Amino acid sequence: MSKVPASKAKKIVLAYSGGLDTSIILTWLRQDYGAEEVIAFCADVGQAEELDGLEAKALRTGASKCHIRDVREEFVRDFVFPAMRANAIYEGQYLLGTSLARPVIAKHLTEIAVAEGADAIAHGATGKGNDQVRFELTAMALHPEIKTVAPWREWDFTSRSSLIEYARAHDIPVPVTVEKPYSMDRNLLHISYEGGILEDPWREPDESMFLLTVSPEKAPDSPRYVEIEFAGGNPVAVDGQKMSPAELLAHLNKLAGENGVGRVDLVESRYVGMKSRGVYETPGGTILWLAHRNMESITLDREVINLKDGLLPKYSTAVYNGFWFSPERIALQEMIDHTQEKVNGVVRLKLYKGGDSVVGRKSDDSLYSDAFATFETDQVYDQSDAGGFIRCSGLRLRINKLLRK
């Protein structure tokens, strides 16, 4: 059932979720791979009820022990918020929910491996996906001496249907059936759904699939207004109430989800070269991203905004591809964070039946002045200057046409 290398790891720490893949892997590592001990590790990044009974399940399935760490505050503070300060979004739609969770999970996974004296870490990412890259690049950056076991690249299973058969044969409880075989990944920033019945990009997802958002058709008939306060580019309060990073994101998830905001159905370009269809719920992140951009619109200089926007694809792609701990992402972050010193103030949004729009913004550090922008008389702008400005701006256009007649 496996193509096991000669130098097998004896003690392995597995990134364990209790889902289909890692449930099978826990048993497979001991029975087929030949590991002497497998330790399960789960980082609580906001999976909610998915963590119920997880330790007992891991021990029943063959783990010698199970570590569960609550890293929700760290995840939002040190991974989600930095990405929001960068306005990170991949291919114009994806707010990087899974991409941001993987490095914090891998960071703690390798820490546990070092503390336990393990030979290797293991993960349940497939050989076709992005997560294998994200886990392993993080491990290389933080603890390059630790080996990685990737069962999907070593065993003979070729589909999730065959995994379900293995689970039944070994009495392994899994939350996936042949009739509903899509996979889910949940954290405080989003839930992703992919695979199985969602592999047809023409097929509309069933409404029963969604967990964080109501359908826009069933959202309230009156709009919900929400005010988000920023300090140094980070959201710090909602409707005047100060909150910790994880509390704030969870609160916005509830508000936006109740109003049908945050669903995205997209086909994205994986790092390994193929395209995949994913459906995402990112309610709180969706309105945070919009609010932050609008906070910057009145607090950042035009050329700084242009510079940041030019770097956005590079930053987002680095995060998506698993290079969170790379020198280039860190360098970009330092530059971006320098621009955030004056990104302070409040943005007011209107949430209504799946839509989110900004209806107000204010800041003590605003570069906007109605006294300057007015069509009435002002003291800083002589309209007659515009003629020379336009002539200078268009000089190259005139020369180009005159010399090429």
C-alpha cells in the first residue's frame, strides 16, 4: 500500500484535523509506513465544533498523544492582520484564508516536533495542491533539520473514494461520505470547500453547504450599518467597542454572515500549475478588506497608494505560494507597515442582502479637505494653473504626433 523510502522516520508529529485525510494517515503511518510512534497535533485557528472530541478520536485511531494549541489570537494578529494591512488578495478574489493559516499551523507543528524529539512531521496535503508547499516551506524556513513525510506522495491511494473504503475497512470514523465528498477547511478567516461535487465549475453549490453566511435572499430586509475603527492599519474596535484581534474577526463574521456577505465562488491558479475550483465563505474578512482600503483612501498619499497597489500581486502571490517566512515577504511587510502609521480612523459600512458598501469614513490623519476639494472659492489652488499643467503633461503626446505625421 506504500512506496516507503529506506530511511523511514520512527517518531512523527502529524498535523491532524480529524478529517478524512489525516484520520487515514494516522492509522497508515503506523500500520503501513511503519512508524513506531505518531503524535497528533492540532492548531486551533477557529475550527469551532470541529475540535469537539478530537483528542479522543486521535488516541482511538492510533496516536500516542494529541496536542491541541489555541493559536487564534496569534493567527489573526500576526498573520491575518498583516495581510489586511497589505490589502492582500489573490487573483482579485481570494482573501487567502487557507494560505494564511498554514504557516501558523506549520510553525507550531515544528515546535512540537522539536519538543517531542521527533524525526519528522507529516501532513495530509495532496501532491496536487498548494498546502504541501506551504507546510514544507515553513518547516524549511524555521527548522530545516526536520524531515517531512507526505503520505499522498508515497502511498498508493489515488482518490478520496479509496480513502473512504480504507476508513471503513479499519473502522476509522470520518466526516465525509461518497455521496458528499467535498473537503472543507475552516478557520477564523474563512471556510473553504473544494473537491468532489465542486470539481465541476458549472455546478452551483447547494445552499445547505454554507455554514457562515445566509443566502442573500434570506438576509434581513433592512440594512445593517457597522463602524470599524483602525489604528496603525489594524482594526481595533467595532461600533465603538474595543476587541482583541480574534474577538473582532469572530464578531465581524457574525455580522457579515447574517447579512449574506462574504461568499466567493472562483477558479484559481494553483502554484503547482493547474487550476482548481473553490468556494469560500469569508464574511468578516470581506468587510475588513473593504474598510481598510477605504481608510487608506483618505490617509495615504496618492503615490504611496500606487506603490502599494503595484506590490500587491507580489505580496499576495508570495503568501498564496507558501512563502510567508521568506525574506521577500518580510521585506515587503516592513515597507507596507511603514505606510500604515497614519492609517487611523473609522469607516462606516452598509451591509444589505449580500452587498457591502462604504458609506462614510473619517480620520484625524485625513489628507482629504472639503475646503480644498470644494468647487467654491479656496485658498490653495489657482484654477488658471491647470492649463500649464495639462500642456506639460501632454507635451510628449504632441511631440509623438507631430514627428510621426
